Amino acid sequence: MDVAAELQSLRDLVLAQEARIQRLQHNLGILQDFQTKYDEAAAAYAKAIEANPKMLSPYVTLARIQVRKRDWEGVNKTVAAFLPLDKNLIFPEMSLHQAAAQYALKNLPAAEASATAALNPKA
């Protein structure tokens, strides 16, 4: 009996299940968002992020809901966690969400900086 191989097999199985749970939570959030169940959708997206903090799409969809609900503190928190992960600047809209939140919270210099970052993502 090769204990190391058995442990690796179990570890691979657990990781596959975690990835599946993350995708299921994100898809559940999309369905609830479509049904305008925004609180439930936000909770599902948060669970997806918890299951896999490196997956970008749940952050984006969560931020969109937070913008829709005008949860500006939530937007700032979500975007702050997201930006270091988006190394290739795939989602410049997140900087726009952050700019809207900062503007709503009366932080005009930060809002201007975020808007500039969104408009010039590779600069």
C-alpha cells in the first residue's frame, strides 16, 4: 500500500470537489441575480469567493450586485480584494465600480484615480 500515492489521490479529489463547489455557487448566484434575488445572489457569490479566492468572476458579479444595491462600502471591499488578483487587467470595469463607490462616498481624488486606472488599464 502506497500511503503517499493514496494521500495525493485524496488531495486531488478534495481539490476537484472544491472547484466544483465554487462553480456551482457562482452559477447559483447568476440564477438568483437573474431572478432579482440580489441578497441571495450576493451570498452565493461570496461563498464562491470563499471556496476559491483566486477565481475572478465571482468578484465581478458580486461587485455588480453591490453597485446595483448602492452598497458602496461593499464595492470598495470587493474591489480591494479583487485588484491584486487581476494581474492581466482583464476586468477594467472593476476600477469603474470602485470609482463610482469612491465618488458616492465623497472621496473625489480616489474616484478620479480609479476612473483614470479604468480608462488606461495598461498605463
